[in-house]
Amino acid sequence: MTNRPGKSLLRPNRRLFLQGTAAAAAATLATPYVARAQNTELYINSWGGPWLEAATANLFDPFTAATGIKINTVSPVSFAKLAQQVRTGVYEFDVTTLGGGDIVRANDAGLLEDIEAPYEGALFQNGAASHAFATMMAWRTDAGWDGTPESWADFWDVERFPGSRSLQRYAARVLPIALLADGVAMEDLYPLDIDRAFAKLDEIKPHIRVWWTGGSQSTQILRDGEIDMIGIWHGRYYEALDAGAPVAATWNQAEIDRAYWVVAKDTPNMDAAKEFVKFATSPEPLAGFVTQGNYGALNPEANAFVPDSALPRMPTSPENYPQTFEQDMGNWGGDPHEVSMRFDEWLAT
């Protein structure tokens, strides 16, 4: 399948974006499909940090204002918790977001509720496409190098760019990066050559000081100088930059992943959960969320409400997007669950 968004995703027009929570709440009160469900509370799995701040201001609070349904957040986002609660019937959360790798695993395991498409082209594996985020290469500008890293091949070049490294402990995102470092062109990545990717990872493994597992962890180790170069979510990079850390990054060969809202199978707050997914992917609330969080909206209609000033930090902007590639889980090259298990075993050896 082709996961690359069309031109409507890339070029928002200049209509004014609704500023502030109050304006967003007032606008959503007029949204015709938002009904006052019998549920009075909803539990949503949260990534914390800047994601939670943007979601609270533009999605959670306006949804509560429009429906009367209180939103409680549960952290961290956990595939294991999603699986456990569906198996046991004891639910910590009703709604969560999953990336392309996890959503395939979750759907295959029967962990997700069937949902209707909130807009044309929204659905993938029982998830409603919300926003795009990217894993990009970032580094400390005080590392003392003569040159500037420009590609994942430079990430692997520990002679020219000596120092400690960090990557996410997540096979679906790391294996394509390894292939790029080995000289595979972005357009030729999929289906992935899994064995070749692991062979390339063998080269960098001794230089990885931290296999990070949470966004806040990645920001901290970059900001505090614990590592010199990192593969990091773009929003977390900007968090370190805005905190005044001596850091830089490149959009070249950044890996775009799509985040999907999903509803846990058989959750007791089913109606409210599905109403929230519709709301969170509707144009104006989504535009507010991606503008504050530096993401890229996947509902093309949301781009009409995104100001041009927000584009430089978005992976889907006309300037950044051509430098990136998107995950293609429909043509991935292997079983994501089996490869994930292999990756964990590889880390342990």
C-alpha cells in the first residue's frame, strides 16, 4: 500500500487558525455529530509532555466542553497494557494512539474495536489517522566535530563523528534507518531487507549508550549531554532546542510515522470513545493540536486552519516532507511481531 499523503496534506491555505482553547471549544459546540453520550468519563492513554499539553488544550478540554464527558489520562502509552486489559476485561483506558508498527500487531491480535471512518481515507487497521510525526537525527553542537552530520550514514560514522549514540528501542523504526545507513535509497527501502538491517545494526550496537523507550527520556539525554547523537522524535528534539540546549538536527532521511486513534476492544465506554475519535480527527480541533504540538495533520481539511508560521516544524510541510520517507507497514518485508521479538533477542546478546 502507499502511505504517502497527497498534496492536500502538504499545502494548507491562509485561512485564520482558531486561537486558544476557548475559541476551539466554542467552535466544537456547533459540531453536528458530537452528541451527549451517557458516559460521563473517558480514559485516554497519554504520551505526556508536549503531546499531552497540546492534546489537553485542543482536544480534551474542548471535547469535554462540547459533550460534558470528563477526560482522564493514563500514562505511559503501552502496547502491553492494551493487550492485558482486553484479555482480562479490566480497563485502564478506553482510547489510545498507536503508530504503524503497533497498530498492525494490535489489529492482528484482536485488541481493537471496529470504528467508522471519521473522514475519507482515515482508516488503517481499525485506526483513525490523526497526525504525522518523524524520527530525525539530532546531535549536540558542542561535540567538537569538524563537520556536520547530514545522513544516517554519518550517524554510523563513529570515526568522523566520534561519541555516544542513542536510538529508540523499537524495531519498526530502527531497521529502516539501518538500511539507509547501509546505502539503500529511501524509495527502495520497502520491503525491508531484514537480515541486511540487522547486520548493519551490529556495526553501531557497541556505540549505542542508550536505547531509549520514552519521549521524555530521549529529550533529557540529548539536553543533558549524555549522548552526542540520537534518533529522536521531532517534537522531542524541539523540546530540547526550546529549553536552550546546544543541539541541531536535520530533516534529511527523517522517518515519518502516522499516529492513529484506536478504541480498545470491548471497552465499557464504547460510545464516548468513538465520539472522541471523531472529534479528535475533525478539522479544527486537529489543526489546533498539530499546530501546538508541531505535528502534521492527516485529515487534509485540517490544513485550512493551520497557520503558515507553524509549518517549519512540521514533517509534512512542503519544505520538509520531500526530504523524508514514510513507513510502509503494508509492504514492510516481514512479520512485525516476529521481527520485534528478534530485535529484543538481538539487544540481549
